[in-house]
Amino acid sequence: MQRGFDATAYVLITILIVYAALGILFAVKTPPWQNPDEPAHYNYIAHVATEGRLPVLRMGDYDEAYLERLKAEKFPPDLSIEPVRYESHQPPLYYLLAVPFYWMGQGGLLALRLFSVVLGGGVVLLVFLCARAAVAGAPHIALGAAGFAAFLPMHAALMASVNNDVLAELLIAGAVLALLRWQRMEAESYEARGARHLLVVGILIGLGFLTKATAYLLLPVALVVVIIHSGLPGSAGKSSAGKLIKRLVLVTGPALLLGLPWWIRNSLIYGNLDILGLSRHDAVVTGQPTAAAWIAENGWGAYWERAWTFTSKSFWGVFGWLGVFMDARVYTILSILTVLAAVGILLRFWANSDRAEWQWSRFLVTPGMTLILLWLATWAAYAWYNSGFIQHQGRYLFPALPAWSLLFAIGWWTVFERRASLVAGGVLLAGAGAHVAVTTLAGGAADRWTLLLFGTAGAGMLLYGLLSGRVIRLIAAVGAGDQSGTPKGPSNRLRSDGDLRPILYTCLFLVVVALDIAIPFLYIVPQLSS
């Protein structure tokens, strides 16, 4: 047990070290201001550091023509970023914490980027702890979740930029971890200790209110979890109404108390109960394409095609101001990795739900359901935001990173089970066939790289599934030497799946790490350097 714990700790430390190296690489190699909204976030910090007070969003803080000129000319030194101030309505916590790093770095951008990298390391660690809490006794899954959070290219780049997303993710992951630990305390009937976890959840949600609007989705998720876990008041074996109310107060009380001063301040400044400053923001930020106008011009078909392609690509990685794309073949490989994860998680869920003891009522109070609620709430917030503006950015799905990371880790581990690999191989080959059919019907020609990559991956998964175990046992038998008289017990035999599966699982993460290392040199620097 101690050796297993030590091995897990060593691997986790390795993941964090590699993450830090990648974060520093992105922070150093990405040209100044070439991250989404980075100049506006920087100006917020600079205003607090130099003026000693919070900024106020005013008309004129967003000049679309000037911003487009800055981006087109790749932020030349002779064009000031000072007029780019459209993030001044944001809650203040991230910017207040960044001020000391602004002073230490004498206003330099790199110091602030490295501050974000440090916070991102906390996100990776919390994702690991969330996965450990959700899938007990499976350290390889928790490590896989941490690896996905650390090495996802778009996330690695985002964590190395100046923005308040990183602190919002840290608080969300922390609140989710506290919620998962409360569920465990409840299952073990430790009411007093569980109450402390709920108090932590409320405090972290309140700090989220002071960080970014995306953190607001935590409150309904936490309340739903508490209500479902507590059961209907007064029913047999369930929590009493008083106990349920106490739990809800522990969550909502600290959250509302922390958020209230900020909401009052915004209402006084912006008026009309604009507690988040969003109405002022919509009035200031003019010129952005709205969803209604875009659909009216291009149609629903083009809208859904753009939503799918741009969201999926930018989830994995579209850099700069969402204009630096990787090679199309890279996205094809990443699509294959997504298919493998999807097949694995669906088959795992199917296998679990097919068990005789499976009950939905039990599943509703599991940590897995909590992460699913976070995942669904993030999708709902994403859909709501895109109902107003065209913002199909995959990074807006990162608040659910604890759920995404666990899903990919479980999916990638499961897909290397023998039967799952056969299904995945068939799905990939079917995908290659579907690509040919669709492009033919559309009057075009199938992309040969898509066919090659999907076909090769599909054939490889089928071959692995068909031969897994057989070839290894043959090699083991030959290696043991039938004429040597050496007993071929368990210590002399390779297991059918146990030796290859961890290797293949690890290889998927190594592929993503290699891509992370290549991205700054192949795409970011060549396309964004002035």
C-alpha cells in the first residue's frame, strides 16, 4: 500500500513538473498580448496597481476598429494597448491577487503570466484530488485526469496567459472537491465533519462570485447536490426539513455574504440593478456579431456547423486571438483521441448500468453524478452565452474541467479493454467510411489524410483487440523456454492485458505532451511574431 501511494505521488509530481515546464514554455514563447483579451486583463491589473482603486467600465473602453488593427499588425510596440479596457466590469479578486506580481515584475507581462501558471498548477492538483474522491481505489484514473488537465493544449496555453479564468477554475475545482468530500462524510454518517465541508463550498462559491461570472454555475450545482443527497424532507430514512435548511444555509450564506458588497457596488455605479455590470458591458462592447444576426445572414445549417467545428477545435487548441489553427491532420488525430475516449466512457457506463444492483436512485447521490451536473451546467452556460453572441470557444467549457478530465481518463483506460478496443476499431473504420459517403454526396473528394489516419487507427484497435493476450502469451511461453524446465508460473508469465494497457494509456498522454512542446514553435511563434 505504501509503495503504491509513493508511486502515485511520484507520477503526480512528474505531471506537475511537466505542466510547469509547458506553462513556462507557453508563457515565454507566446508573443506579448497574443492571448484572448490579455491586454484588457493586464490593464485592469495595472490600473489597480498604479491607481489603488478598481476600474469602472465606461463608454469608449472598447474600440473594435483599433483592436482589430492591433491584432492585424501583431501588437507593434508603437501602438499602445492602454485604450483596451473592456474587462473593467470583471470581479476584482484575480486582479487584486496579481498586483504584487505586477510590482515584483515592474509591470512586466511575463511575471503575470507565470503567476497564472502557478494557479494552473493548483487546478491540476485539485483535478487529481477530485478524481481520487470520485473514483476511489483507481490511482491510474486520477493520474490520467490530472494529466489531461495539465496537458490539454488549449488549457496549457490558457493557464500561461493573463486572465481570470485560471482563478475561477481553481475555485470551481476546490468547491467541487469539498462537495465530493461532503458526500463521502454523509455516506459515512459524519454529520459534523460534513458540515465543515459545506461551509467550505459556500466560501469558495462566494470567492468565485468575486472572480468571474462562470463561477456562478457552482451555486445551482451545489444546491441540487445537497437537495438530492438529503432527500425529500420528512420522508422515511431521509434528512429532516430542518437539517436540509441548515445545509442549504451553509452553502448559500457565505456565498451571498461575499458576493453582496460587489453587487451593491455595481448597482450603485452602473444603475438599474446591473449587479454584474453585464448590461454596461453589452452597451460598451458594440460590433461583436450576435447570434441572431449571424443566423439571419448565414442560416441555421452554417451556424450548427460552425458551432461544432470551432468548439471542438478550440477545445483542443486554437491559439492567439482564436486565429492560430494547427495543421488539419493534428485535429484529425485529436478527433480520433476524442472518439476513443467517447467509446470507452459509453461502454463503461453501459457495463455499470447493466449490473443487477444498478439503481438510478443510488447513482444520483454518487460523486459521478455531481461531476455530471457540473458538466451539464457548464454546457447550459455555454449555450446561454452563445444565444446572445457568436462565441463558440472551447475554453468556455473548461469550468467543468474536473468532469472532462475524469471522462477522458476513464474513456482512454476503458477503450484498451479487449472488447472495447474492438468496438472502437469498428467505430473508427465506420467514421472513415462515413467521411467518404458524406464527401461523395456533397460532390467533393474524400480527404486522404482523414481516411489514412482513421483507417490506420481503426485497424490498429481491431488488431489489438483480436491479438491482445494471444501474442503476449506466445512470447511469454517462448521466453520462458519450454526445454529449460523452468516453471511457467505467474511470475514468469506476462499478463494478457496488464502489461500493454498501461503502456498504451500512457502513450496517449505522451502524444499530447509532444504536441504541447511543438505548438509554440510550429504555430504560435511563426504566425504571431511581428
